[in-house]
Amino acid sequence: MTEDDLQAWVDDALPAGRRGEIDDYLAAHPEEAERVRAYQAQKQALKAMFAPVLDEPVPQRLQTLAKPPVAVDPQKRPILARWSLQRIAAGLLIAMVSGVAGWLGHAQYQSADRVAQMMPLPRQAAVAHVVFSPDVRRPVEVSADQEDQLVAWLSKRLGTPVRPPKLAALGYELIGGRLLPGNSGPVAQFMYHDASGQRLTLYVTTENTTNRDTGFRFAQEGPVNVFYWIDGKFGYALSAGIDKGELARVATAVYDQLEHK
Amino acid sequence: MDNAALLAEIPRLRRYARAMLGNRAAADDLVQDTLERAWARHALWRAGSDLRAWLFSIMHNLRVDQLRRPGVPIHSIDEDDLEVPTRATQNDRLEVRDLEFALRQLPDEQREVLLLVALEDLAYAEVADALGIPVGTVMSRLARGRERLRLLMEDRPSGANLRVVR
């Protein structure tokens, strides 16, 4: 009597005639009998547990996929029907973000030993900008209508008071903000938009340890223009896909407000 | 490969994927990937051979690929995930949860064999074929999986059927 025989007994997979032999064996070995009956019960329980899935309506996206894709049957099926719009949109977004991120990252990954290097401030800010600013539904974690909570939360997490500058006079309104991981700890991102929907992000880090203030610096990271400066332990970077002159105007306003806080 | 035949297999693929992954959205994503790959490779399917076993082998290979890929599993959260339809009846709910929980404790390779045999009633040779392993391996995984599941179910103290929070 082998274990395989007993398993086959559970699954009723024994050759004709053999089953009787096993029955006799089990009659003489009650412990074994109890064990294989437990397996039988287990099998039935598993079937019962997942049986309801068989009765669930098959989601449309899966039904659609039961039909041949375009390449197999070009006449019948427009590509949009097979690939739901959501999937296409998601794909495009991923392509866009990875395209930009790849472009931004290519210099960083030229040699393996540089991978571990910390990302410089303007690049961090630009990546955060391209990741979050295209998001229509959830561009921020806490929106501007809860500005007090946003300020309290980010200040607490960064361990120092941070406050979004007011840029309404320049035509930019606060959308809200979020917390992000920086090189070694939390950083904050505030997002603004103008009447046309153009988005602008201010990235605030408290990770600066070199204690060397800088004036305005400009960096172009792919399609994103970035003005950044370091002030004490703070690093600021203002990113947007707008032209350098306009961005400089906003950056000056931000700088002035932060200086006179 | 026939549309109607493929459509008819979807409920079974979904059931197996759900039992394997324990998560509706992830399971349906796996089924979707399986169907896409099936069409991409339909030329490789030998007419007359068992479509079901072939689909399960595609699903298995996709899963192996996924598990090999490093990184954090990510799945989207949509409204579907919020309803949790396990079973209509309430009184055997704890029992069902216990079994489901115990099933999650099995190593992937044992759960896979166990479910193909228990849910799909595949013959051992078909399981071996779908998973690309010898029949002997199927048998030993089946025996170990069943025994482990039995012990897990017996171990729970009676009366304390609460599911362990993962």
C-alpha cells in the first residue's frame, strides 16, 4: 500500500478492482481511514468554498478577451473594443511617466556605481513633478480646502514649520500637497495651478546638510523647468512645464515670501 | 481555438485563480493575462488536445514569471474589491474563512497541485503536464499539501475560530 494509492483513493482515480483492496486496507487501519476521509472532506469543502465563483457574471473585459484579438480577426474587432480605454490610458500614462523618468534617469544610471548616489534636488523635484502633476483625480493627498491640516501635518512630518507660499497674486492657486520620500527622509510637495490648468509644484526638503546657501539655480530636466535654491537646511525647487521667464517670476515671489516669513 | 470553448473556460479559470491568489482583482488580472497569452500563442495549441489543461499551463507559467519578477506586487483598487462575496450563507462563514486561511498557509507549489486536483478534477498526469513537472512530484506535493491542510485545520482550538489577522 503506497501513499499514492491512498491519494488516488481520495480522488477516485484507482484502476478498477484496486479500490476494493484499498477499502479492505482502510477497514483494517482506522487511523489511515480517518486521515483519507479528512482529505475527502477537505476536497469537498474546497469545491464548495469556491463554487460561487462559477456563478458570478464574467466581467466584460474578460468576455471580450474570449474573442480573437485584432491580429487574428481584423474585420470584426476594433482595437478599442478589445482594450478597454482605461487600460490604454493607464498604458499611456505609464509610457509617459517612464519615458520622462527614463530620460531624467539616464544620466544617473550610466554606471552601476552611481546608481546608489543621491539624486540631486532639481532631479528629485522634477521626477516628483512629472509623477504627480498629470494626475487628474488625486494630484495631492490633502487638498487646499484643508490647508490648516495640510500645514500642520507636513510641518509635523518634516519636523519643522513649512507653509505653502501664497501665489494667487501671480495667478496660481494652491491645489494641496503631499508627503514624499526624499533621499533620507520625508519631503513635502505643494501643487498649484493657474486658470488654464497649468500645474506647478514646489518641492521642499529639509535634508540639506552642507549648510551652504545658494542663490537661484536653474535646471532643465526633460520637459520640466526647475528653479531651486538652498536656504539653511531647507532646499526648495519649483518645477513646471512653463517657460523659464515665467517660472523665474514665480520663483522670485516664492523666495521673497519664504525669506520674510 | 474556438471562442465559445474559450468563453466556457473563463468561469473555471477565474475560480482557480481566485483560490490560488485569494484576491478577486488580482485573480481576474491573471485570467486576463492568460486569455491574452492564449490568443498570442493559439497557433501552438494542438487542435483536439485539452483546452482546459493548456489554459491552466499558461496560467501557471504566467504566475511563475510574476513570482520571479522582483518588486512589490501592485494591484489597483476599484469598487469591485469593496464587496466581498465569498458565499451567500452566513452560518458556515467562520469555517470557510478558516479553510481559506489554512489554504493561504500552504506553499504555492502545494496549493497549486491541490487546487487543480480538488477544484478541477484534473487527472494526475494532466496536472503534471500543466505544471511541467513529473507525476511523482505531483503526487508528493499533493500528499504533503493535503496533510498540511489537515493539520492546519485540526490545530485550531475548537471554539476559537477567529481568523488570524495578517
